[in-house]
Amino acid sequence: MDRAIADGAPEAILVMIDAFTRFGGSLYLNSFANGRYEDYIVDELIPYIDGTYRTRPGREHRAIDGKSSGGFGALALAMRHPACFCAVGSHSGDMHFEAAYRPLFWEFLNQVHRAGSVDRFLDNYLALPKRYDGAYIAALAMCFSPNPDRPPYYFDLPMDIVTGELLPEVWARWTALDPVTMAEPCADALRSMRVIYLDCGNRDQYYLHFGARLLSRRLTHLGIAHEYHEYDDDHLYVNYRYPESLRRIAAAIA
């Protein structure tokens, strides 16, 4: 943000949201398994910021931005709550789940098989002194396909745990929240944005550049103004790209 301001962007209040769970990200959505993060941001956090700091309240003075799962969250919340935001930025955002998430299924299933069951794997994971991202598929399932009738972790996986075959009804719950799927039904919300900024490295380890290209193509087809930039890098340590979105959305809300 300092770099964006130094380059001429208007000053703005930057609010950093902690939405992580014990297994990974919440994807900033409401979930029986994780909590009501979407409601927390829209119904609690925004009014708190407006009531505590010298803000200019209203959507025309508020934007949302993020990277990776935060890039997904930024797009999802902008699409679902256009009354709250007038601009959105997404760096290497999670999208096109077929490319981004399905390749992760196989190693997750291998770990489940070694542990003996999904629940046992997650029990072991929580007992680790140093955690890693091996439970990310479970974290995603808690976001996209929570199930209050499936204790103790309360989610449905989108694949058969023996063969990895997709379970169509569960997978459909995931893809319904994919930004490339949401774009058309949320087209009016997206058209109301003053700025839509997307970028991604062309060597992203999670193949998110394919999703970004697809989303950009769909936005173009829908006649929705946006910027998409692709650059020579991968998914990691790309914070040097953040001033590009921050200066655009800071100007939009000034």
C-alpha cells in the first residue's frame, strides 16, 4: 500500500481480514463446518470499520482485494454483495476448480489411505506440532460442501475416497461457487464495479492462469469491463504485483 501511494495512488484505509481456520482458509464464505465468515465480513466487520474510523461510508468508497484464496474471496464477495463494494482486485485468485483443485485430490487421498480414514487423517493433522497444507482439500470441502449430518468435521468430499471418481452432486456444489461459473449469474453485480482487476503468473503451480484467462474471456463475452494482466512468474511471493490493483481501486474509491 505504501508503494501504491508513493506511485500516486490516493491514501486509503487498508483492512486486513484474518479468516483462517485450523485446516486452512475459510474462503470467506459461510459454512456450518467453519463459521459464518461471509456474514462476519459484511454484517459485522464493515459496520465496525465505518463506526470506528473516519471512513466515507457506502459502496462507492469501499473496494475488496486479495491474492490466491483471498483473490477468490474478493471476487465472490464482490459478486454476491455489490451493495458493499464498487471495485475488486484478484491476484492469482482460486478459480476454474477443475484445473486448480482436482490435481490436489490424489495426494490428499493417498494421505487419507495411509491414515486409514479421513477423520483419522484430520485427527493426526491437528496433533502435528508444525502443520502444512496437506489438509487443504478438507478445508475446501468445509467451505464448499459442509454437511451438518456428518460429524465430527462436518463436510462431504467431492470424490470417492477409494477411486477418486467425482461425486457429481457434491462437485456441483463446489463448481457453483467457482468464479468462472458465478460470472454470468452475477453479471449485473460485476457490471456495477468501477474497477475489476485480475492478474496471474503464467507459471502458476495451481494452474490458476488458465482460470484467469477463462474468467477474462467470459467477462469479455458478457461485455463486462475489466483488466487482465499475465506476467512471467509463479504463484509464490508475488506481492510486488499488489500495488497494481491497490492503486487502481484506491483511485476508484477516492
